[in-house]
Amino acid sequence: MDAPPETLEKPAANKERLRLWIRLLRAARVVEGELRDRLKREFDTTLPRFDVLSALYRQPEGMLMSDLSRFLLVSNGNVTGIVDRLVTDGFVVRANRDGDRRTSIVRLTEAGSARFAAMAEAHEIWIAELLGEVSEEDARRLSVMLKAFRSNWENEH
Amino acid sequence: MDAPPETLEKPAANKERLRLWIRLLRAARVVEGELRDRLKREFDTTLPRFDVLSALYRQPEGMLMSDLSRFLLVSNGNVTGIVDRLVTDGFVVRANRDGDRRTSIVRLTEAGSARFAAMAEAHEIWIAELLGEVSEEDARRLSVMLKAFRSNWENEH
DNA sequence: GCAAAATATTTCAACCTTGAAATTTTAGGC
DNA sequence: GCCTAAAATTTCAAGGTTGAAATATTTTGC
């Protein structure tokens, strides 16, 4: 016997999930907005640029455009524009890859790496400050839940 | 004696908060992306338009542009554009308010109200489906945490 | 080898988003 | 009653975002 589909199982649970989603989205927007302001004020940059630098910082050997797009959960065309601007600013380079002329490896420059290191340090402090009310215990629990949510999602899609 | 500032209190807790933030942001993006796709496919609309309709649906007497902006956590100029397009589509009207010619009350039309009701029904099911792995118990706990986070934020800002 | 399918990326139009400047109207001080 | 400040909104430029179409290259099947 199959279990009934989740969505019909218990109406109250679904209302609770809806409330959860709305609050999660609002919390994310509040924090995101604050980070955007601070990145602009203190480093004259944007959140998407920060995200790209962050991804590249973890992969010193570089990433393909499609790697970036998949990792950041944004479209290919989007990454093109952001990387273009980062190249103009001198924080990133596109290196030719012999063997496949369709692709190029995107890598941080020295300047980009140094710049990101400074931003990351501030960023960590900002998050500590913005999420200061969340206890270490709560943070751990919530974090585990969200990780489970995501791996589950990845497996199904 | 004052307690030490949160950010210096315990480095491990801050790492945990940083991890939490990253996971929260990713979860929000995954769900948001899926909602965007479905709203487009099934109702030929966008998330920001849905958000505006949703806000207006809860306030049948209408809202000022600045009310919408504050409630949705987006800029004034942003709301102007979205409402303009909703007016063009016939889902929303701007009514003159006697007494103050700077402002106008934005309200749902009959069509807008009916349209939103249909979308809201689907939306609730989608969320139930997307967050199906989160137990009712977890949802409630998480939801309470996020609510506390937000009221705390509101009080400080 | 070559045509066709698959892959990686860019381009583009439409929309979303912000923050700052401009516009319009109202409220206050005198 | 004026003049100035305040308030609500719109306008605008720059950038972010998507999805679809276009481009360029590589791989596959035969």
C-alpha cells in the first residue's frame, strides 16, 4: 500500500510549510539587502560579483562558465555578463584551454584574489553580526535541516 | 560588566552561522527558481507580480505605493514598474485619493482578485510539494526561529 | 571523412532591481 | 498668504536575471 501523497497527508502541515517558506524568504531578503548595502558602501561591488569571486576563490585552478552557472544556480547568460565586468575590473581572466576552443577557464587574478580575501573577512563578520541572535545550537540544527533539504532536492532533480 | 560583543564571543559559532547563511540562501534560491518556472509556465507571470498581487489581496481596501514597497522589502521605483505592468494587464487599478494628490490607492480589480486566488491555490500546493521533506514539527520550529529573527531585526532597525 | 547531434558559450529582448535625482504636492513657520 | 521643508511618487541609468535563439566547436554514427 502506498502512502498518500505528501500534499494530501495533512492540511495543517502544509499551512505550516507555507508559513515557513514565507518567513524564510523574508529573512533571506533582509540579510541579502543588508549585505548588498555593505558590499556597495565598503567595497564598491555587488552581491553577484561577490558570489562569482567566492566560487573562483575555492577553485584556484579555475572554472568553466558552465561550472559557475551550475554552482551559483544562475543562468549561463547571466554569468557571461558578470564575468565580463569582472574581467574589465581586472579581478578575473579567461584563459584559453587547449583541446577545446568552445570553452575557456575563468580564474582569479592576483588582484581578484586579494580583493576577495578582504571582502570574505568582512563578510564573515557581517554575517556573525546579522545572525547574532541565532544561537550556535540553533544554527547547527537549522543548518543540518537545510543541508538535508538540499541533498534531497539534488537527488530528485 | 558588559558581555563581550557577539562577534568575538566564540569563533566556532560564527563559522556555524556563516554555514547556515549559505545554506539558507541556497535553499531559498532553489525554491524560488522552481516557483518562478511554474508561475511562468502555468500562469504566464512572474514572482514579483505574484508578490504584489498577494500583498494587495490581503488588503482589499488597497495600499499606497510606499506601503507596498515597505511590505515587499523592495525599492519605491521598483514597485512603480511592476504596478504599471499590472495595470496594463488589468489586474490592478490606481484610485485617486481625495485629500492628497501625491498619492493613489492601489487596489486589485475583480480580474486581479480572481487571478490571484487561482495562483494562490496552486502556490500552496507547490510549496507543500517542494518542502514536503520538512516535517510538520521541523517546519514549526524553524518557522518560530525565523519569526524571532525577524522581529528582532525589526526592533533594531 | 562527413553530416548530424550534442556541447559550451554568447547574444538579446524583456523584465526586475537599486539608488539617486527630479517632480509634484502638502505641511509648517512666520 | 508665502517660502521652505517634508513627503510620496516617478524617472532614469546601470546592473542583474531569465529563457530562447544564435554561434562556434566537438563528438558520434555511419
